[in-house]
Amino acid sequence: MWKPQRKYLDRKNSLEKDPVEVYCRVKPLDSGVGCIKVLDSKTVLVTTPDFNIRGIPTTNFKEIQYTFQHVFDEKCTQKEVFDSVAYPLIEALISGKNGLLFTYGVSGSGKTFTMNGAPDNGGILPRCFDVLFNSISHAQARKYVFKPDRMNGFDVQSNVDAMMEIQRDMLQAQRAPKTPRKIPSDVNLEDRVPDLGKITEVDDDCLYTVFVSHVEIYNNHIYDLLDDILEEGGRPKLPQSKILREDANHNMFVHGVNEVEVTSTEEAFEVYYKGQKRKRMAHTCLNAESSRSHSVFTLRLVQAPLNSSGDEVLQEKNIVCISQLSLVDLAGSERTNRTKNSGQRLREAGNINNSLLTLRTCFEILRENQMNGTSKVVPYRQSRLTHLFKNYFDGEGKVKMIVCVNPIADDYDETIHVLKFADMSKEIQVTRPIAMKLDLGLTPGRRRVNLNIRDENGNQALDSSPELGLVYSLGPEFPPLVLSDPNQADLIKNLMSFLEVRLGKRNVLQKELLLKHKNFRSRLVEIEKENVLAKQELASVKATLEVERRKSSLLESKLVNLESSCTKLEWKVQEKNNEISVLKKELDSVTAGLSQKVVEKEREKQRMKQRMLTEKQRANKEIQQKQKELTEEFKTQIRRKDEKLRLVKEIISNDSAILRERNNLTPSSSEGDLRTADLIKKFTPSMPQVSWALSADSPATSKQDGPLTRRMSRSVSNVAEIWLDHRPVTSATPLNTVLQPRMKKRKSVTKLTDAKDVANSKSSKYCLTTQEADSAGEVETRLYKGDIIPTTGGGAQVIFNDVETLRQVSPTKTTPLKRRSDEMTYETRSIVSYLQ
Ligand SMILES: Nc1ncnc2c1ncn2[C@@H]1O[C@H](COP(=O)(O)OP(=O)(O)OP(=O)(O)O)[C@@H](O)[C@H]1O
């Protein structure tokens, strides 16, 4: 048995390719300003309008030219459009090739007008019916010879089976109440001007049948417009969406779609208007708008070769050639923001945009793959529209597009998008279809020969006697036979002629029957033979079929489950998207709040800084004020001390005079010293614990209380202290007093020539000894003592903190007053404490 080649897979890479043919039709301008001009039969010029849609003057003025396969200007007729674009597709259809034609454009640009037209000015669709039936009418198969197998294929029946089905249909139609006319009353087909075009190159040795289906894709769901409208509770039921499936040849098809066999343009119109009615009903149920859906009308031409005797098609399913032409009226391509849609309309617009966007994306990727040799995945499955027509681009077929444009300036932006898409589409290559006709080795022209033989035998085939009406009917019912008058010869005459016609018909039918009977018997014998062989084959095929059927039903249920879960997921995604947008809004408001807080914080920071600065300045001022006060206080103290010092000096000088007087009585200075001490003792009876004669290391001394006692333990140096003993007077008069300064470690110098002498020495204490004699010859020895403190600049400074003055006074000198002596002691103590 011959098996057909797989059309899609095996030849895909080796075939020639043609670009997608893109045509442009410019609608006549109703009113307003235009922005499109047809330059010639292939070019349009698009000019930026002076004002944009919001009435703002345009600054960026542009003129763009677009070229197409052909441009139809405002004046062109429907016939011209059909002849240029669709007629070749009907030719291809008859020769067994697939075709796809779609209209694309903004709403109101004339897509539906181009595709369907008006009853008196038919568009592409009715003209396709006309030309197709004009061309194949002489070779149409009897109804029901081909039957859709609901898997995108067709079964073939014998003429007899087909006749039986016709008979059944007729009886049913007689019994059934008269159905209303399917073509709506407002459509007057009598005014219709049929297209007289006819394709002559039709293979006469084949029989043809036309099937039509009509679906629409709305919100990415496929609805069959030829489904019967069911009612639920007195209202039309919501239409059920269909799924897409792939047949054995990898062609996509709408599973379970109604494919209606039509034998004439009239019947095709009935189906078309049924679809339109259903579309209106469905849209009422779905609350949809007709122009918001993609409409797909498919013509399928089934053809099969006649057998060798040329009287019946070969009863072999695999040799049936099926070609199809899909006529697609796409929904308007305008963007959502322009139409200001909301709610349901927004969702529709979103879905239209998504499917058109997917179409665009698929085209772009296809073009990229074809131009750059890449093999990126084309996302056909993202939308039902592209998924349905996947085979045209992946497989083979002729693809044409009519871009409809409204030249009105208001549509400028949208029109530019449409034209750009059209311009890009021109570059896509589609594999040229090859007719799947088989050469079975049968004699060409066998049908004509068969007809001639029949004519010669006077055996008119049933095909050529359609006036018989019901196949086994003997004609219309008997005329009224009421004999009211014996002379009513007319009645008898009429009855006789009626009976003669009936008799004639009976004879014809009898002859037909005998012929059929004969044919049937011979065929039965043939079939019987084949049957035996086929039965064996059938048994094995049945087993396989059963397995496949089970698999298929399993897969089908899986598919249904997947579809439903897919729909649920889609809804979920939609919900999540809504949630995301709500969350985004919340996030925006929180972010706005946060930024507000940040601004406030920044302001607070600035305020605090300002405050700190003011506080700092105030504190600085206070400190300065305090410093000033302290300085003033200190200066006052110094002044007071100076005053005291001056007084002490005065007292001391007075004392010196007294002591000198006393010293005149004692010969040696040491004695004088002692006497002075005694004198002090004497004059200071209130301070008996003060002992001038105590040495610094006497423990008794250190234990004594009172400021004077400590002061009088002269120069008690620490063990670690090194004194720089500076005695410029080399021949100083020996003091010989008990109050010798005690410096355990010392370095004696007579001269200090450089600052380093002080800075670099290891001494931490400094003592300068000076001696001078006054006019009376009394020697006064002064020891200026201080701490050597290193400075940051590497030098050293000496801070004097003690002055000891030793004066030798003559004991012979008279002591002035006891009171004076007391005073001196007191003042001496004061100066010592001050210097300390
Ligand atoms: N070439 C034309 N000549 C005369 N009238 C036209 C032409 N094209 C469109 N029209 C008219 O313009 C109107 C809108 O056209 P049509 O309905 O075909 O637009 P559409 O693109 O299909 O819109 P939608 O996308 O909304 O379905 C109709 O009344 C139609 O008769």
C-alpha cells in the first residue's frame, strides 16, 4: 500500500523559499487631514502631520517611504484587490497548496471591509467562494464522500454510503419543522454581484469537496463560531473554548472544530452568516466587542483521484489531498493608551496587543534566524494566534498580508507602527509549498471517457440528474383528484400526464437501480475479496489502534488537565501581577514616607549643628570672660604680693639695720646667725617650735608642723635630684651657718655661657648664689632656687620657686624694737610662703 510522504519534516530544508507578500490598502479619507500619499503602485509616502493628536504643533517633521508588493489606493475596487492577492491563493488551493492571508491594521482602517466587504460589494471571502465553486463545480464529489475524522484528516466513503447519508439527511429535513432561513433578513444576497472568475486548470480526474470552519480568537481563547448555540435556563450558554492540537503531519489544528461541507457559494454564505450570528451571541455572553477578536475563516479543499473507471473516488484515505486557505481578519492593532480602555476592554486590548506582539516577536526572531543563520526558539506557543499558524512559517505555505491604513492624520502614530511591522514582515522567507499530488499511474482523462460512455448508453449518472430531488422519490405529490363534474376530462388528462411522468421517473429509477444493483454486486465481489485480505490486516491494525487509542485518550485527558491547570496558572499569574502592582504602589508610598523622614532628619541635623555652634561660641565667650577675670584676679594678687614683698623688703631692711646693730656686739658671723635665731626666738615667743638650727635631715624637723618649719629646713633635696649649683662669685664669703644648703648631688659652675649648659645637664634643680655687701659692710647672701624644666623646643627653663637670703648682721648693732623683730619673722615667713 502506498504511503504519503511526510510533507512537513522531510522536505523542510531542501525547498525554495518565498518572502511573505505584503500589500498595502489605503482607505479613502472620510474627513480631516491625511498623512499618507500613494506615490505609485508600490510606494506610499507617510508625512508627519502638522499637529499631533493632542493638537500640539509637530517639531520633528519627517517623510518616510514604504514599498510593498502592491499598493491599492483609495480608488481601487474590491475585485482588483481580490484578483491581485487572493486569486493566486485559490489557484494554489486547487493545486493542493496551503495559503494564509491576513489583514492587519488599526481599527477602522478597512480590514473587515477588505476581507468580507458588503453584500453588494463583496470582499475577498465571498469572492473566494465564487471563484472556487466556479472552478470545481463540474468535479465536485457527492456530499458525504469525504468525512472529517476530527483529527484534521478525512475519511473516504463510497458513493453508496454517501447516498445513504444524503437520504437520511433529507428524511430528517422533511420530518423536522421548517428551520428559519440561516442568512439574516437584512442581508440581501439577491443584490450580490458574484465574482465570475474561474480557474481553468483543474484536474478533472479528481473529485473535490469544500469544507469550511470559522473560529475566533478572543482573549487568547479559541471559540468555534459554528458550534450550535445551546441554552441554559432560557439563556444562551457561554461558549466553550477549544484547544489546539498537532496532527500526524505536525500541522496545528483546532481540536473538535466543526467543519461544514459546502457545495455552493450559497451554502458557504449560510455557514458564514451562521458564524457571524454566533459571534454576536457569543460576544453578548462574553461581553466582548467583535473587532476585539481575531477572526479565522478556513477553507479546506479535499480532493481525491477517481478510480480507473473514472466513476468513483479511490477508497483510500492516504491518497486524499487536503489543502487549506486561512483568511484571518486580525483585531485592531491600536495601543491601549490611545483608546483609553479600562476593565474588560483593557484586558481585551492587552490580549490583542499580546497576540500581535507575539506575532511581531515571532517574525523578528524568524527573520533573525533566516538572516544570521541563528537558531533561536521562535515563541509561537506564547499566543494561540501564532501557535495556530506555526506550520506556515515552520513548514511550508504561501503567506500574504494586506496592511490596511487609514490616511487620517489622527492615526499617524499607530499607522507608522503598522507600516514598520509590515516592512519588517517582507523580509521573512517561507518555504514554497509543493502540491501533494500523487501519480498513481492511472490514465488521465478517465472521468471524461466514463461520462461519454454513460451518455452513449443513455445511462445518465445520478450526478447529472439532480432534478430527481429525493433519490427514490417519484416526483411531487398527486395533484387534487376531486371529480366534481363527469365531463371533467382535464382532470383525467392531467392525471394521465402526471402518471406518465411518474412512470417515466420510475423507469429511470428502476434502470438506475438495476445498474446500481449490478455495479453493487460486482463491487461486492471485489470488496469480498479485498475484505478477506483486509480482515487479516484489520485484526492486527485494530490491536495497534486500540493501544494507540488508549494512549491517545490518556494523552487527551492529560492535555485537558494541563490546559485547565494552564488556565488556572494564567489566572494566578494575573492575580499575582495585580498583587505586585498593589505592593509596588505600597512600596512607592513607603519610599516616599522614608525619603520625607530622611529630609526631616537632615533638617534636624542642620538645626542641631547650628545650635552646637551657637553653644560653642557662647562657651568660648564665657571661657574668655572667665580667663579675663582670672587674669585680672591674678594680676591683683600679684600686685598685692608685690606690695607685700615691698613691705617685707622694707621690714627686712629695717631688721637688717637692727641686726647689724646687734651684730656689732658679736664678733663672728656664725655667732651672729645664732644670735639672729635667738633673736627671732626671742621676738617670736608665740612660735616656740620653730628651730633655725635644725638640719634638713633631722627627723625631728621633718615631723614638726607649721609652714615655717618646713621652709626653714633649707634645701632638703631629694636623693635623685641633681643640682646645678651656679656660683658666679668664686670667692664667696663662707656662710658658716648651720643652715647650709644641702645638695646631695650637684654640679658646680661659675659661668653659664650657653643655654645648653642648663638644657643638656642632667640637673633638675638650679641654684644661683649671689653675695653683695651693703654700704655698712654687711654681706647678704641670696640663693635663688628653681626647677629646671625641659621645654618642647629642646631647651630648658628654670622656674624659680625659692629665694633664701642670708644676711650677716653685726651683733653690736642695737635691735630697734621687739615688735619689729616679730614683724620681720612674720614677713619672712610670708615671703617664703609666697615664693613657695
Ligand atoms: N476601501 C474602502 N472603501 C470604502 N469604505 C471603506 C474602505 N475601507 C473601509 N471602509 C469603511 O470604513 C469603515 C470601517 O471599516 P472596517 O470595519 O472594515 O474597519 P476594521 O479595520 O475592520 O475595524 P475593526 O478593527 O474595528 O474591525 C466601514 O464602514 C467600511 O465600510
